[in-house]
Amino acid sequence: MQLAAVVYTLTHGFPKSEVFGLGSQMQRAAVSVPSNIAEGHARDSTKEFLRFISIAMGSLAEIETQIILAHKLNYIEESKLAELLEKTGEVGRMLRGLQHSLKAKLPSL
């Protein structure tokens, strides 16, 4: 949720022409990460939780791509780019750890 808050703050500084473009897309992807984790956690099975973790990881990859694009469009400074990519990397490591832990709970086939 911290990443989503950072993305929202960041996109408020984007040009007005991006309100319904890249900024909005970044906000939706950023909200999707914790939302899918929460929804998966509320499901009845580990297998379903894993599916939602996978969706969250896809949204995280979207955010990383959009951050890089925003930098290329000069909406994000180099220092902020590094900070944001470090944050997405940290979230990605946590998601992979959770994914690995959940997979260990599944019965072997």
C-alpha cells in the first residue's frame, strides 16, 4: 500500500494532459497490487491465493514499465526513478517470498 501511495503522490505532479493517461494507468496498477493480495488472502484456498499473487506480480511489472516510461517522458527525475525501482524491487521480493511460502503449502503432485 505504501507503493500505491507513492505512485499517487508522484502522478499528481504529472502534466494535466496525463490525468487520464499514464498517470491514471499507473494509479490503477499500483492499487491493483495490494488489492489482489487482499482479495487472494480472503479466498478459500491456497491455490486461489497464489493466482491473485500472480496477478499482483503482473501489476507490479506494469508499474515498473510505466515508471520507466514516465522517466523517459521527463515526468520523473533520475533520482526518483532509482528510488521507485528500488521500492518495486522490494515489493517484488516480498511477493516472490510469499509465493514460495504458499507453494510449499500445496500438496505434492
